[in-house]
Amino acid sequence: MRELFHENEYIEAWLVDGIIEAMYKPGLREIDLAITKQVVKDRLEASKGVSRPLFIDMNKVVDVDQASREYLSDGDGIKYLNATAIMVKNQVTKFLANIFIRFNTPKIPTKFFTKKEDALRWLEQFKYMN
């Protein structure tokens, strides 16, 4: 069952079978720290203190600035998340995203995918962790 989890000017998110599925809105190509902080603030409020896995579709996003990458790897950026699967559009983007993992190692399991089905399958193992 799919229910609206949260929506703001940057992102739409749904809760689907215990997993948060999020997608940045069309036209949003670059993510800076101000956008990142707003998205995280809203996610924290919507979470109501319950940790869940997150699937996020980054296919349309071209760039995430360094400050945002650092913010998303620790503290509030990962609060109430127990794993993150990030969908990217191709292998080149996946390669660049893996650089993020090397330099801004998130404190929760984080993996990049090019297929949504693979990402959701991987997140299943984290659905009931707190």
C-alpha cells in the first residue's frame, strides 16, 4: 500500500510497505545545502521518530554539492534512517556516486543502484531494524 509520506517544493515521498520512496521533483537538477537541510528537516518531522529504510531516485539530479554530501553522511542527515538505496541513471553516475561513499562514508548502509527493483530488494533486509 502506498501512502503519502511527505511533499515539499523539492521532493515527493511515499511510504510503501515500510520503505520510504522519494523522488526529487522534475526540474530540480542541482542540490545545495539549503535544499538538503529543508528536505532532511521535513523528513525528520514526517518520520515521527520511526527509523525506516529509504529509497531515493536521483536520476534527474545532475549535481549534489560537497556540503550536502557531508551533511547527508552523518547526524540529522541519517537520523531515523537505517539504510539508504540511491538510484542513479547510469554506470558513470554510479561511479561518481561511489566516490561519495569513499570520502563521505555514511554511518548507515548506503548503496547505489541503476534498477529500482534491485534497490528495493536490498532494502527489504532493513525494514524491521530500529
